[in-house]
Amino acid sequence: MQTRLSNGSLPKFYQGHENTTIIFVEMTGYTQNATSLMATLQEQQQLTGSIPLRIRVIQPVRIKLGKLKLMEVKFMVRCGVSVDSLAANNVISVRSSNCKFRFRL
């Protein structure tokens, strides 16, 4: 079953060399049949102890080398992630993840 839970967008930012940047993305969305979706997710959590999610990101990136700005490249990221819960106001732990990266000029 594939249902889009939410959408979000990454803010513009600069990441310097040898730097780690943490970005918090506000996710918003809705679903037509939330009761059925929640029941399916709870059943999955009881059976396996985790909830599988797919994350897809298409993000344009421009690389800057000194004063030289290179052309924009679109990075496409697809991740399969398993989390322990989706409870509101709860810390969500990632149990496992597997990501693939591609880019298009």
C-alpha cells in the first residue's frame, strides 16, 4: 500500500567543507482515510516491531568552489526506512535505513 503521508521542502543553506549540517524539515499533509491508514501502521508495528517508510527527495544543488559557481544538479534520493513508531510528541528512532542516490544534470 502506498499512501503519501506528507510533503516538505528543504530551505536554502550553505554547507562549508568538512561540515555537518542538520536540517529540520517541517512536514505537512493529509490523507483521505486516516483511520484505515493508522490501523494498518499499528498492525505493521505489532507484527514486526517497526513501521516501514519510503522517503523520496528531489533536490537541486549548486556547488560553489571559491568564487566559481557550478551548474545546478538535481539529486534524487530514495530511502527505505524503518522506524519504531509514528506517535505524536514522541521521539522516533530509526531502526534501519537503506538509501540510493542519483543525480541528473
